[in-house]
Amino acid sequence: MQQDAKEEIKQRLNIVDVIGRYIRLQKGGRELKGLCPFHDEKSPSFTVSPDRQVWYCFGCSEGGDMFSFIERIEHTDFRGALEILASQAGVTIEEHPAATQQSQERKRLQELHAAAQQYYAHVLWKTPVGEPGRDILVERSVEPGVAELFGIGFAPGGGDDGDALIRYLVAKAGASEEELIQGGLAQQSSGRKPRDKFRNRLMFPIRDERGRVIAFGGRALGDAIPKYLNSPETLLYHKSATLFGLDMAREAVRMLNAVVLVEGYFDVVALHRAGVTNVVASSGTALTEQHVRILRRYTDRIILCFDHDAAGQQAARRAALLCAAQEVRARIVELPRGVKDPDELVRQNPEGLRGAVEHARPEWEVLLDWAVGAGGETDVEARRESLERALQLLHSIPEASVRELYAQQLASRLHLHPDAVQADLARLARKELPLRKADQQSQGAPRSSVESRGNPPHRAQQQIEQMGSPTDAYLGALLAQEPRMTADLLAAEGLEPGEIRYPVVARMYEIARTVATGEQFPLDALPEEDRPHVARFALRDLPGVHGSDPATQRKIVLDCIASLRRTRFQYETARIRAALRDATKSGDSGEAEVLSRELQELLAVWKSQGRTSPEGKSEKV
């Protein structure tokens, strides 16, 4: 099983040896240090702990275990990292019988797709049947060398039965019709035998990150519908996790620390023709969160180069929001007027395309321009419509500081007072509140009335993450270094995960309860984005903790609990009082009464538990 193989790899390999294959490490106390391979630096900030078997860079705040290091340095997923380290450790990855069968099926489908690609390429270049495909390439100014680089081919009509590829793969590769249907190369027709999935189409092989053909995209001749036809979801092909051209773009993306994202297959080919090779496209579907997460393994800079029409602008806006949610910086390429898409611009002016990519502007700046449009005119109604569009955009920006900067710019462009724009943004937030409350109730997710006000949930969580107190960080270090001891003491004192304001530490506490005495904290039990935090906690110096007697350890944990509860009380009372002041100032007596009652209840609970005010005086509303 994968988990068994992982544990065996961890026993056989030392993280120092694994990372030492890629960078030069030097002794620095109990840890080793070197230059970080993931960002440019002159002074070593990359630290490896042989005791904790973790790494962390104090320069770029990345960290994890040996598996996450291999994932990042080799630009692969966990399965790929597992295979690389298993090879180094001499470990065999045993699969469950069902998984073994699925693995064999995947391998067989890969063989059939490779054979299909060779067949399509032969038809395109070596037969009269492929002439319509060659004509399309000439029309699009795609040279044979570029087309061959992408493995482009042509699917013939297949005769009266439409089964040319089926007949070829049955004869040459011993394929069964069932295999071809399962792999998306054929389809069952009612009342007749299976037919080729693709007929009379220019064929683009879709490859995985390792360059293996896993699916196809077929471009129709003329005005046939659908214009583009993609393989269905199969064991090999998952549209939401596949990016066309990534296998060819990986090295360029790594070197340039940026990826250009386009909409279509021909756009990818066109940018390669223009010398822009760090380019990919989503495959058979709109951009997804998973696509962005995959690209984030290679770079945190995405350049959006979409069609110059309303649909392209909408796609750019949606992509910008997905990037923002994954903390990836985005820029938007603005194509010249009269140019439909990147492919057309390359055919007209390759230099113009390169220049447009190089001068791509920040996503919110471009989106705000599009939203405002002609709103700078004197017509009041036009300005109002521009304002509404722009407010919806600004409201979706996650970072409060960035949102405020663009709000100021919007106010200036529409000749409004900045306070008026901020007031309208607050109005939008209040309008969303009932929907969020209903959503919480439907999902059974209780939240305090204060926590549900103001910013959307993901912003509130980001703020809480950034506001983790020194006590949160110290507790995180205790859980990372002495997981079971710390978790047992916390549980004995009745501390619940919900009392910890720093979500990462709260999740660590829940996992530490399951760790056996003497075992290290399991990084892989946490989401990928949490692991750098745990690696940093694991490297923190904790004088007087390790090896101390139980009474000392208990006192340390008790002090943490007292500090956490005191800080939480201060935070919650401050939040309620601020909201109470706003409600009173706005004349909302109903809201003020609810908040006042909530504050009184909080103070009563605090006092009932035998606690005095953190300020050393009685609490008053």
C-alpha cells in the first residue's frame, strides 16, 4: 500500500541525504543550511533538520518533509515523489489488488493512445485522406516542424462504418472494442457496432506532465458542430486536472517563473511559433481550482492571454478570482483592437504578441478598466452602471489593502469621494450576510454572530491566520515537537480545538491526539498548505521543554492555555464592542441590543469560570 511504502521510505532514507542530492548543505548547529532552490538568495536561509526530518526556508516560507521537497523540486505530485523516493530507497510500492488491476488498465490505455496518435499522424502526413488537415495547418501558418512537435494528426472519416481507428488498433495492437470504448477512442452507437470517437477532425494529442498521450482534442473541418470535440473522462484523463502543453512548458515556466495561460490548442501552438514556450491551456473545460494548484507547483505568476471578446473578458475575470483564491499573482494580456485571439495576432505580428505578453498588467488593474468602461463620461446613468460593475469587482478582491487601493482609484476616475465608495462596498458585504448565514445553517456550521459580520468567510480566515498570537505559535511548536505529550495535557485541561484562534494549530491539535507516544508529528496528515507552518514550528527552539519532568511540562502547557483563553476573550470582546459602537452610531437599536446581550453573556461565562478581567478590573459594557 502507498502508506506502508511511505513509512518504509522514511525509515530507509534520511532527509539530509535526499535534499543533499540537489543542493549543497553545510552544518549550522544541530541543523544544516544551504541556498534555497525555490527562490533567489545570496545568504543561506534554507534549513534542514535531521532530528525532525523536515526542511524550511526562512526566506520564502516554504517547508515540509522529504516528499514535499521532491514534489516541488521535481515538479510532480505525491505519487511521482513516492515513486522517485521508492526507487532511491529500494522499496517496492505494493498496490491493493484492485489498484493493481487499475494500474494495468491505465498502462494498457496509454499504449492504445500512443498507437492512436501515431496512426493519426500517419494519416495527416502520409495519406491523401489527411489533406484537409494539412490545409488547416497551412491556413493557420503552422509549419510541419511545429505540428510534429505537438504530435498533431488527422482522424479520417472511417468509411461507411466510421471505424478506421478501431480496425487499425484491433489489427495492430490487439485491442478489444470494450477497451477502446473505455479509453474514449470509440463510442457505442445504438443499433450498430462501435464507431470511432473522432472522425474527420484535426487531432491534438493531450499529454500528461510526463509527455504521455492520455486523450485527444479534435478540431472539426469547416463549420461542423461541435467545433472542438474532446475525449470523455477516463482512467487516464481528468479534464479538471489536465493542462494542454504543460509537458512542453515545464522547463520554460521554471526558468522564467511565469506561465502564460491561453484558451485553445491553436493558441498554445501559436505562442510556441512566436517563441513563447511557457504556455498552457485548459483542456476540454474552463479553468478550475485544480488547474491553478497544478500551476502553482511551478510558479506563482500566471499571465492570462484570452480572446478579445466579452466571453474572453469573463473568462479572464473568473481566472483572476481562482488565482487570487490560491494566492497566485495574475496579469492580463490586452490584445490589440481588431484581433480576435492570440493565434490571429501571431499570424499578423509575432513581435506584437511577445510585446503584449511582456507588458501584461496586473489583473485587478485591467479588470477595473473593463468594469469602468466609458463610465468617466458626464452621463450620470453611465457612471452609475460603471460604478456598480466596479464595486462587484472590488468586492471580490481578497486582500483588504489591495481592495482599498483600487477603491481609491475608482473614486478618482468617477469623481467620487473615497468614503462613498467604501460605504457602497460595505453595503455589498451586508447584502451577502443573509446568504452566508443561510448557507451556514444549511451546512450545520455554527459561527459566532461577530465572526459572521463584515468580510466573507475566506477573508476572515486569512485575517485570523495572520493574527495568530505568540502563544499560538508556541503551542504549534510544542505540538510539532512533542505531539502526544502536548495533546494529552491540553485534553486533560479541557481545551477544545475551537478555542485555538490559529486554524493550523487547531488542526495540529486534532491530529496530535492520534499520534503514538514517541512518534513524530505526521506532516502528511495535514493539507499541503499547512505543512510549511508545521516545518517552521518543528525548527523552533524550545528551551526547558525537551526532557523536562512532567510537572514542568504541565506548567508550560497550562500557561499556554491560560494565555490562549485570555487572548481569545480580549479579541472577542474587542470585536463585539467595535460592532456595538458601529450599530449605535448608525442608529440600529435592534442590532445594538443583540450585541449588548452577546457581550454580557461572554462576560458572564468568563466570570463563571473563575476568571478575572485580563485588564485586572471588572468588565463593563
